[in-house]
Amino acid sequence: MANTDLTRTTGTPTNTDKFTFSVWIKRANISNANQTILGTYTDGNNRSEFGFVTSDLLRWEFVESGSNVATFETNRLFRDTNSWYHFVLAYDSSQASSSDRMKLYINGVQETSFASTNYPAQNANSRLNTSGKTIRIGSRGDGNQPFDGCMSHVHFIDGTAYAASDFGSTDATTGEWKINTSPNVTYGNNGFFILKNGNSVTDESPNTNNFTVNGGTLTKTEDCPSDVFATLNPLHYSLNTSRAFSNGNTYVALGGTARVPEVSTIGMTSGKFYAEMKDISGSGGGSIMGITGQMRRASVVDFLGSKIYDYAYYSASGDKINDGNETSFGNSYTDGDIIGVAVDLDNLKIYFSKNGTWQNSGDPTSGSTGTGAAFTLAAPSSTIDGAYFFACSDDNQYAERRMAWNFGNGYFQTTAVSSAGTNASNIGIFEYDVPTGYTALSTKGLNE
């Protein structure tokens, strides 16, 4: 949602003293800037904002006529770009005890450790739930401070302060906080439920409090609280200081400072996985994509393929690269081409395709035979990191390459795949057919 936000104007509230806001979010870029999840803004003296501040703390601030009505700011930081967070903000200023008037729940647990707090006065009205206010999802109320990441299952309740247990529950087997997709709540006049199972801004509560999309493209993603998909990892240690991520960390622009690999957030230790990378554009060199079992690099010239646990496919020549050795393999590829990679960790093989054609007459379903495989892999347990990660790099320390991955969301940047291929696992959407027995790299895919 980095360049997109959602708006609607509030009507007559059920109760200005009580509301609940529940949202699932997945962060993308961790930048040195405020990122607002929910806000309403008239000017600096009249505003309400809930989101992240520059230090990656979570803050809610409510200012009216220049006076701070209510504030909290967490002690804990929020820098995980792989997992989904569930936040519930419950406001009930009618409570006698000040600490009961404003509550924050994170993944089902009430937060009690704050760097700063200012609880509202008893019966203080909520700016978020008064008539005629423009509510924004994904930015501050004036459109600034955009949130960068994904959102799902966004609820606003007018007139009741609910607990997190109304919107989620703890899995008895895994201990994981999981989503309640259809909570039994009363929404009140200004309540709404949007982004339920995709990018629809049509209210799915009993109301018709629909939102309007402002600017950019609100892209649907298969990545959701119940199935977390791999993305590129901006927190991975890198010597490339000029890299930039966008589109939910599925797109990377590599600057001219290093050629070390960018890697996926999720690793692979067993099973069969498929992903696609689109070579977008760039200058000064070529692209390299594949997998690595050794993420950390010591030198700016440690490109993907330079290490013993790198297995890569090179755009300029079509060669395969491992441990610095480049050997003949397939066709070269260039801007606009889509490269598929199938990783078979049950038989320790890897295959590459170009625009749907498996190179070297590869057959990813050939099992232990490994027909046309690019490499026979070392066992994941023997690698530096104990797992393999999808990865990409450029081939030149001074190159500038741009690459877009589809780990199963069905998009390259904001462009949907032209005609989705077959996928027997039903996990993820890809441009080309997913080989039988393979799946997307996601939490459900890992359990296939």
C-alpha cells in the first residue's frame, strides 16, 4: 500500500466514546519514516494516527485543539518483514479506571509495556468516531506518512470495545495466533469490514460503509495471515547499500555498490518448491538467479554463484554457475523474460526454465533420475545456513539491475500474470505451469 490509501467519510456515530479497530498487517520496507495504518487529520492540532514511527515503535496519538487527548507508544520494536502482526486497538473512555479506557492487543496479548502513555479523560470523545471525519486506511489523514506493506481483515467497530479474542484465537496444537475470518461482533453505524479475502474495499459488515481507493494500485496478494509467502528479505545483511525494495518486497532495484545476493525470507530444507523471477531492466551488467545456502558475504564481489552452496542461472550467457565455475547450460535471458526455478530437495536437484520452457530439456518430475537438472545439490544440512533460499544478484559491482519475483502472489510488481498456469497444489498463482509435486514457498507449502 506504499502509494495507495483508502478513504471514507464518517456518518452519525453509535457512540463516540467507544470503538475497536482490528487489523492484520505485514510490513515491507522498514524505512526511516513514520508509517500510518489508520488516521484522520484536519491539521497538526487536530488529528488521530495509529501506526509506526521512525524507530519502528507502534504509536497511537490523538490530538484535539492542540491538546494531547490520548497517546501510547510501545517499548517493543516491529521489524519483522516475514510474519503478519495482528493489532487490536480498543477505546472505551466511559471506564472508571484510566488504564481501561485504551487497550492495545498484539497477536492476542494485551500490551502492557509502553515507552509513554497518556490515557484519555473519562468520557472523552474519539476523533476516529465522530461525524464528518475523513478516515484513511494506509496513510495519515492528510495522505502523508504512507504505510508500506500488506493489510488484511480490517475491522472498525462503532460503539463497542472488543478484545483480541473476538478476532482471533490460539491454535491448540501450534500455539500460533490465528485469524477468525468471521467474528461475531456488532459493527454500529460507522463500523466496517474491508479487505476480507483480497483487495475489495466494499464493506462486508451489515453496513454499506465502502471505501475509495486513492492513487496507485491496490494489489491482491495470496500472502495472508493464514498462509505466509516468501518475499525478498530487506533485513538480510548486505554489502549492497544502494538496493531498494518495493511491491511488498517482491521487487528489488540493485544499485552500483555490490553484487552480493538478495535472498528470500523463508528457507527450504525438504520438499519441492517453485518460484518465478522476471528480469525487468537495468544497465551495466546482467542478472543471476537461483538459490543459495550461504547468505552472508564477505566481499562486494561475492555474486550469486561465487560460493560452493550457490546454484545459479546467468542471464548474459545462459550458463549455470556454482562455486565460481561457469559452464554451458541454456539460453540467455533479458528484460521481460520470466525465469522459473524448481527446487527438488527430496532428490537434491534444481531446474531452470525460460518463459515456460525447461532449459537443457529438464524434467523436474523425473525424481532421482534428474533429467536435465542444472545441478545436483549438496544436502541442505551441510550448507552454511542449513537451508536453501531463493536468491538473485547482478553480475557486476557497478551494475544496476531490477528484478521482480513471483513467489506465488500472481503478480510481477502490480501486473497480474497474463494467464495462470496449472498448479496441482492450489497454493500460489504463477505465470507458467507448476511442475507436478511442487508448490509455492509458503507456510502451507512447507507443510505439503
